[in-house]
Amino acid sequence: MTTTTDPSYVDPALINPRAVRLVEAFKNALARMRDEEGLTFDDLNAVTDLLQRTQTATGAPLALVAMPLYSELFQGGRDGYTPSEDVNSPTFIPGSPRIDNPGTLQMQPDEPGTPLIVSGRVLDGHGRPLAGAKLDIYHAANNGNYSGLYDDGVPKYNLRGHQFTDADGRYTFTTITPVAYADPHITAVDGVAEAVAAVGRSLYRPAHIHYEVHHSDLIAPWRGEIYFRGDPVIPVDFVGGDTGPSRPAGRHRPARGPRGHRRTRFPGPLQDHGVRLRPQDPHQPRHHHAEDHAGMTPGTQRPDRLPG
């Protein structure tokens, strides 16, 4: 039996008004770029071709590969440089080992680099110490690689760990000073170096340490990255120029301590730079569930390679 379907029929129940508006707005934006900046189809084809080849080389979702083009748009009004609290870093690995406070991130006995002591304080949105907050901490090694992402013989949780703040919201940990790095899988893609230079950016990411702050009194976790004040790579960061709030940055101060160590007093990702953690509203659900406006839950699959 053959069923005849009207080819002009569209089920009204399947139409998403928001999707219609977004597509129309996107086309209008492209039209303005065509009229005001001379955008051509060849321009679009060149960009999408480069993104597709980068996606093939890295295995990362295309939206994350394209993030250098729009990362500033999704900072959500926060001071954290990670685009938003709904965007997990592709370099995050759950299940890191707990360390003491003060403590030391797990590292290899011959870990290269300059030892670094980091300390700070976590405050809630009212400026009160947030005791017992869980801090997930991790960063790249001296060669720019993140542990657990490559089959390179490095322990899965190298330079990764979590700790809990004390009664005064303070934390301290020892690690290796991170360095600026360029992902070799991305830089090896033909045309990437030229494209990055064309928009005035470097192939490198500035040195940074990733933080995630979790607490039962918070509406949502805080995710972000801590940078080093005065790092010349920050203004030309591969991931994107900063049009949003300033990125949190630590000051380097000499301090008495073990030989060969540097102590860095970070202002805490939540204190001097206005990253305000919102206390739990009793009228809101305690557990935040990230969901976009079209009703689709963001995926949790982590790409293999992408600058973090």
C-alpha cells in the first residue's frame, strides 16, 4: 500500500519559533557583513573548509573548533575566561584525586618546570568565605600537553587534583608553573598559521590554570581559568581576543619557601575580579541542569584534542 504525502505540508507542532528567529538573524548578520565588509561566498567556504580540516585533525566537535571566532560572546557576563558555565573545557577529566589543603597536585618525580605555590580565597556572592567548596584544579604540563588526553605514557591525573577550602574559604596548592603552548595537532593543519596571523593572533595559548568551584549552596558551579598578570600572550590568545571582562590574573611575589619554589598569590577566582558565586535561592532547584533554550541537553562527550 502506498501512502501519499503532501510535499508542501509541514507539521506546525515541529516548528521551533526560536530556531526560525535565529536562522533569520544569522542570515541578516551575514547580509550586513556582505554589504558593509564585502563578505563573499569564497570567504565562507575558506573558513568552513579550514574548520572542517581542523575538526578532522583534532576529533573535537565543530562548535569547539570554531570557538576562536566567537568565544568572547559566551562569557555570560562573568570574569571567568572559559566561555560560560555551561561549556566544559575539553581538557577536563572527572575523578581527579583529592589533595590536602595545603597540598600538591599529582606529578611525576622528574616533572620538568619551575615549582609554584598558589593560594587564594573563595567567597560567595555576598563576599562571605565559602567553606568546604570543592576546587577542581588542573593545567598543562611544561610541554603544553594535558594528561589523560594522549597515549603518551603520562599518568592520567598528572597535574590534576581537587581540594576543599578551609573554614575561611582559603586554599593553597603546589604545582609546576604552566607555560604558553600551541597544540601541535592544530598547528599542523595547513592554513591554520596563516589564518591565525591574518586576524592578529598567536598560535599559542597563554599560561593558565583551570579551576572548577563546586558547592551545595551555589546555583551552578563556577568554571574558569586563572592567568598570569603581564603575560604578553594574553592579548593575542589563540582562543580569542578578550572583549569581555578582564581575565583573573595572579601577581608574582617572591616569598620565603622551599628552595626553587615561587609563591604566587592569586586573588582567588572569585574575589578581586568580580566573579560572584550566586548563593542557592530557596525558590530555585538546588541542582543546576544545563539545558539550552531549544530544550536540548548539551552533550558531555569530551573531544580528544583542543586547546584548553
